[in-house]
Amino acid sequence: MSGAARAVETLDRAGYRLTAPRRAVAELVAAQEGHFTAAELVADARARRLSIGRATIFRALDTFAALGLVERVDLPDGEHAYVACDPVHHHHVICTVCGRSLDIEDMGLGSILGDVGRRLGFRITSHRLELFGVCSACDRPATT
Amino acid sequence: MSGAARAVETLDRAGYRLTAPRRAVAELVAAQEGHFTAAELVADARARRLSIGRATIFRALDTFAALGLVERVDLPDGEHAYVACDPVHHHHVICTVCGRSLDIEDMGLGSILGDVGRRLGFRITSHRLELFGVCSACDRPATT
DNA sequence: ACTCCAGTTGATACTCTGTCTCATGTGACT
DNA sequence: AGTCACATGAGACAGAGTATCAACTGGAGT
């Protein structure tokens, strides 16, 4: 099932209307490789001659984020970006060269967090872990 | 040594000029409890009748961040904030109620990252871990 | 197929954050 | 005290994201 189709189904199941603009944004998101910003989606939509309002794209991204279809990530330079992903808790490894991202599962982090919380007297409610690096493809210097 | 004094010394050692505005911003930062945004510093400066330009505050924060005197954090709502901290690699535990933050050391995260990198073929170059929760003081419901 | 209406949209104005420019000011070194 | 490169302040500017509101439309009901 394509990413766009799953997004549409998720929207439907959550009681949202399946409007043309939302379908279009779902397509745009599914077509992205790696992370993307709201501005990039807007530019992309315009490039494809889709007449979707800027506000609508922001709203659709908000909705998608609420449903876990995309996730907001903060790049090292402070930019707000999104990545398409599965709606379960996980973390991202983001290639700073090509922008592609991989999902990784929790990997022992949960127990560490429990530990920290207990030690500091904090009730940890959420966390954010983002890894930045260079993927194997980009690390191979121009093996063309 | 007060936070402001240390900041000034660090600036000096790094070859920056010790100007009145920078000293003032260092004071403002040292006076903050928990995280703060650039806008809050600007408002704070105005409240204290310090005539520091907005641009200067942004510039000072950039400089401080480069020196590791403050660190940028991204709050769960996407807001960009800063916390005063020590210039060594560490992570923050941020109380979502009072805004105070604690520094925590690496805690086995390094080895996890090495693991992940090896498994995925990524060369991890940087990471960001932020924990959000409720500190013990705020968790005690109004034991006044 | 037709109607209806709440949810949605697009245009636009607006706020807020952060950056840039440039003339003026001022640390710090001599 | 004089000098000059670095730093500042004011204001213009650009971009992200939000608010407003009239017009539109998906989809449920008939």
C-alpha cells in the first residue's frame, strides 16, 4: 500500500473528510525522500500546478502530525522539518547529506530514561531523540 | 563564581570584546530560571530599562551558544528556547511545568549510538536528546 | 440524483522570529 | 589620548506560522 493511500485511510478512520487538497498533500508527502519542510511542500505543490493554499498545507501537516503519519523533527540548524513515518513511537536517524531518514526502535533507551527519572526525581513524560550522521551511501566519497 | 562572571571570562578568553551589552545579556541569562526564549530576554531587558537592541540580543545569544554557555533546545511545541549550561556535552531534562532544566551526563547513550550506527551503516555525527517531564517539586500537587 | 450543513478551504492580513545593512559607537591596544 | 577593527542599534526585511472569514464541498440522509 502506498504511503498516500495509507494516509488517506488513516484520515478516514479518524473521521476526517477525504478532501481533494488532503489527498494531494498526502501524495506530496509520500513523494518526499527524507525530511522536508512545510515551505518545500508548498513549493512542490506549486511546481505541480496544484492550487492548494499555503494555509491548507500547514493545516494538513498539523493533522498528519496529530495522526502520526508524519513527525516533526528539528534539524541541527534549528529548521523545522517533517518526516513521513509510522505512527508508533520511535526515533529518527537523519543523513545530513542526502536528508533521508531511517526509523529506529527504542533500543534500551526506555530503561535509561526510567533510571534518570528515578535518580533526579523527575516524572519523564516525553522525550526527543534525533540522530544526525552520514549514511553509508553518502559516506562513500564519489565511488561513481 | 556567578554565571554572568563566568560567561564574561569565557568571552574574554575566546577573544571577544567585553562590551556593556554583552555583559548585560550575560546578566540577563544568568538571572533566568530554566529555559528562556530570545523574545523573553528582549522583554526582560526592556523591563529593566536596559537599552539593548533586539539584534544585539540575538547576536549575543548566538555567540554564547557558540561558546557553549547556553544551549538551544526545542520545546515540544516547536518553540526555540535556550538554557544556560556548562560547556561540555550533555543533555537536558526540562520540567514542563516550571521550566527549570537539569543537565545530565551521557549515561550509556554513547554506546547505544555506536551500536545503532554500526547496525545501520551510519556514521553518527551528532545527536540531540531532550527529556521533558515534571520535576519533583511541581509533581507534588500544591503541598503548601 | 438531490439537498443540506458542518467541516474544510483559499485568500489575505497579520504576528512573530530571526537576519541584514549600515552609519555610529566603543573596547582594547599602543 | 589616538586609532581602528569589532560591535552596536535602528530599522528594513524575509520567512514561518496563525487568524479570519466568506465561499465551497464531501458525504450522509432522503
